[in-house]
Amino acid sequence: MKLSNAEIAEILVQAMPYIQEYNGSIIVIKYGGNAMINEELKATVTKDVVFLSKIGVKVVLVHGGGPEINETLKKMNVKSEFVNGLRKTDAETVEVVQMVLAGKVNKNLVNMIENAGGKALGLCGIDGHMIEAKPLNEELGYVGEITSVNTKPVLDALAAGYVPVISTVGCDKDGHVYNINADTVASRLAGELKAVSLISMTDIRGILRDKDDPESLIPAINVSEASHLIKEGIISGGMIPKIQCCVEAIRRGVQKVFITDGRVPHSILIEMLSDEGVGTMFY
């Protein structure tokens, strides 16, 4: 359905207070899930990022790339093993992770943003030793736990008018490379950058009070309620670490964190520039 000029004008007028609120502010988008696989959704995410940067929002895009890593490892006949949702990463696997995340996936996203009319600069946690890490535990091998963050490469890119596109590999002071969970990186980086918002794209509507009822979406959650919702089982399984990252971001000074449905076209803009978000907001 094509909108009339009057309808388009009304949408822009309604979005104006939000545009003013976010102008000049930093937002971090954790990009993952189906929105990274589906070509149409990739195109809308790219357009959203370019639009936000054009209206004066300083966008930082943090991405994972699990499906691409799985595909590459399969081609190399390297089996993946997961422990509590985290990929066991030996020396061979971490080389593949670095190649795929910091190479193919990162540069493809940069290229898409540039082709959509934006300015993007690809970075990974190794650049400028932006993300330093240590082993999370011995069993997982080269899976990293963040020890420090250097925001200067990101701030320099933003100051020059670029969208920093960040892949989540880090390193230690001896140069060892680590695979780091993208939700963890996005949360920590948002806090360190004093971002106004963190938007985490997922393949679910948000937090549902009843997992079998898509209409039971909880639109807003105070971080003080999160542990209670986990105890009740409303937040469970793989969502627990994601929500813990949301809570951590708020505690580090991020004002609002959104779990948003990346399967919905333009979900980023709907979440940021309207009263009717498409997910759950933590505050």
C-alpha cells in the first residue's frame, strides 16, 4: 500500500520529537539473527542505519556471524561443539572465526552501508586493541571474557562521520585472538561509549509473559524486575544471557535497552522513532 504525501508528512511530524532526542547521541545496534541472513531484512537494516546516521544519530553496529562461521567450518570438515550456547574454540577454529567475522561478514556489511548512501568503517576488537580479553574458561579454549575496552578507535570513526561496523573478536596483550559473544561486546561497548540506547535484534517479538502467546509481550521492564522474571521462568534458556547483557548495559549507564524483533522490516526505526515499539524495552 502506497502512502499519500499527507500520510508521509504526518509520520515525519510524529517522529520529530524522537529525532530531536537522538540527534548527536550514540546508539549501539547489536545485529544478528534472521535479519543477518534474509536478504530483504539485511537491506532494510542497512537503510535504517543510513537513515539514522543522516539525521545526526551516531550509530555503532556490532555484529556476530554464527551461521557464516558454521558454513565455513562445515566446508573445512571442522566439527563445531557448543557448551551452554558458546562455541568451543580451538586454535584452528579461532582462525576461521577471525577470517569470517573480521573479513567476509564485516566487509560485506560495510559495503552494503556504503552502497545505500552511508559511510562505514569496518573494525574488529583487535584494531587498536579495542577489546582486550582473557580466556572465559579452559574448556572453551579461545572464547574470550572482556578485560578492557579502548573506545578511541570507535570515537575517532564517529567523529569522522563513519558508522563503525564492529566484529566481535578480541585479543590479549600477547596477541592471542579470542572469539567473544556479540551480545556481551555490544553491552560493554554501549556502556563504555555512554550510549543513549542499545538495540539488540533477535528472532523473537521480545519478552513474552506466556511463551505460547505472542500477544503477551511485556513492552517495558525495569532492570530490578529481571531476576524475578528469570526465577518465574518467564525469561529462560538462551534468553537469560541476553537479558543479563541488557541489565549490565543499563547498570553501566545506558539509558534504554531494546530487545527488538529483527524479523520485522525497519524494526530499528519503529523502536526508536515511535511510541509503538516492536519489542521489550529495559530501563
